[in-house]
Amino acid sequence: MASMELLKQRSIIDILIGDKEMNVKDEQVTLPYLNGPNLCEISTRFGLNETYSWNGGGKSRWVYMDDLMEYLALENRISDLLIYLFSLQRFEGHITGKNAEEIKDKHRSIIDATIKNINNILIFSGHEMRKVNAQYKLVTKDSIHIVQEEIPEIIDLPYVISLKERTKEDLINGNFDSVITKCRTLLEEVLIFILEDSKLEITAKGNINKLHAEVKKLLNLNQNNEYDKRINSLLSGVEKIIQAIVEMRNTNSDAHGVGSKRVKVGKREAELIVNSTMTISTYLLQIYEDYKN
């Protein structure tokens, strides 16, 4: 992981303090403008006491931000600053809309443009900024990217959380066959959790297809002629992904001596399997939360 100090460039600071215009849908936009008092207030909020000189002789605005980022870099907290600067609450009075959804859409567009512009500046460093696990990080451009990180917030079982973390470690370390095995196990544990939490008898441990069928019945996720065909198609897609992971595990993981049947799994395919597993697991758990409530 690269040091977040790479962000301490004048051109990036100009973006963060609202001086740099960015193009969004043929419209020039900026982050909220931060004046001297604003920057002193933010610095103090993050533990760096700054007092604005109203009689002149104060620092330039970009220097305030540079000093704050240097201070936060020592504690690896630049991401916390970015989360604060990018939060929707900071945009009050900066963007308007007919309704909440339009305002949120404009906000997302500006943040996306901000990250894109920052990454354009970082292009020669070989790194880019991404939001990973609710934190902003600098990663190499060909690094592993895991899109879903919400499982611990929903299912508080140490083994499942540990399994998720070990799956990520295997992915990062290039143990792709082990990734497949752990993804299949993670899916099974999520399905079992839902059934056990619902006080239902588990009769199909080890058979992920039957477990999934029981969960679908419980949560009313079976395809239905009354549903929009696109919803049915989506539910069918979820089932196909689960089935594919099971089959990959049976013919390609480190759990079986499959000999000539083994197919080489590359980094991107392993990454796809992990992301699919995380996304589907979280989807099922969130549907279960809705079902309980």
C-alpha cells in the first residue's frame, strides 16, 4: 500500500480546498470552497490547532491543508480527512436539487469526478486512490480490488469474519485455489447462519444447493410469474453464480485431487469469485434482515 503522502501535491490540494474546477456532464463543478477560517476549524477538529489571523499575515489556504495532511499522515489518518471533506453534509449550500435523490446524485457525481481527477494527477506514480472498506487508500493500479466489505456489520460470527479475512489474504498472496474453497465455505456458512438464526432445522449441511433452496423458500426469493421478468432474471443470475462457485470448488480448488480436470485460475477470475461471493452473501444477509424486521 502506498503512502497517502502522495496526495500532498499542490494540484491535489487545490482540488480539496475547492479551487480546481472539474467537468461533470458538461458542467464545471468544484468541491466546497474552503476559506482560511474554514481550514483552521477543520485542522482543529482533527487535532492540529490552528488560529486564523484576521489582521493579515496568515498562511496561504493551500498551506493550511498541506500542514494538516502532513500532520494526519503521521497517524495514517488522511483517509479520515477525505471522508469528512467528501461527506454529503459538507455540500449543504453548495449543491441544490428538486429532491433528495437529485441532490445525492449530484453529490456522487462530484465525488466521482474528484477521485478521477486525483487519479489523473497520480497516473505517473503507478498508484490510484480507491475507497476500500469505507476508507480511502492508495493502491497500485493492478492491485486486488474487493468491492464488498459489509459482512461483519451484519453477521457477528468470529469464524465467518475470520474466513472472510483469510479469503482476502489468499487472494492477495496468489493462493487462488484456496480462494475458491474458502468462498464456497463462506457462502455455506452464510446460508446456515440464516437458517439457524430462523430456528430452522439444518438437514443439508455440505450441500450448498439444497441450503440455498431452503433459504430462497424462507426469504421468498424463488422466481415467480408475478415478478417483473428482469427480477426473475436477476434471481436466476444469483443462483447461477452460486452454482458456478460450487462447481469451481468441486473441480478446481485445493479440496480435491482433480488431476487433468484442473483449470488454471488467474488473479482476475479469483477476484471475480471473491467479489461475487461477498456481494451475494451480503445481499442474502440484507434480505434476511428485511425479512426479520
